[in-house]
Amino acid sequence: PEVQRIFAEKLIAQAQANPDKSSLSVEPSDARGGACQCDLCLALDEPRNTRAGGRVSNRVSRLGNLVAQMVAKEAPWLEIQWLAYSNHTAAPSNLEKLQPNTQIMLCPINGWDDWRKPLLDK
């Protein structure tokens, strides 16, 4: 929770300093070895999702959703973006609803390698 709060505070400060911005991204770096390995983050990962495209969807979406909720209170014009990309292409299984100030951009690389099948086909 502390990391999400700090992250949200930094985005809010950016938004307030640049009120012409309509969105900011919380997309994690896709550099190898950069994902957090703490017990809390690892517990969010989806062990049942054997597709490469969904292993960390829960943690990415949870971070984005929590940050969006905090940002909406201080910068209601700002939308929070992240990608459905790489190891977080699949829909998260730990959220029922995303915050209304979120934008998810579909970038189905790696996790959707058979273009003959529907995107969410298991």
C-alpha cells in the first residue's frame, strides 16, 4: 500500500504541475528481471494461468486500479493508462471492475501467439 500511495502522489504532482495532460501511464518496465519479487507481489500472480500472457496481470491491474482510485480524488481529469501487454495481456482474475478513469491499451504481443483463436480463448 505504501508503494501505491507514493506512486499516486507522484502522478498527482505531475498532473497538477501539467494540468493540460489528460493521462499518465503506470505501465511497468518490460526489462528482464525488473519485476518485484516480494511475497506480497508474488501472491498476486495467477498460478492457474499457464499462458505466458497472464502470469502478472493481477499485480499490474491491481496497481493501476489502486493508483487510479487515489488519483481520481486529487486530479479527476486525469486518466491512468497501462497496457494489456506481454506477461500481463490476459484479463486479471482479482478485479471485478476497473476504476472509470483507467485506459487499458491492448497490445497482444507474446501472450496471444495464435491469431486464429479468440484473444481470451484458453
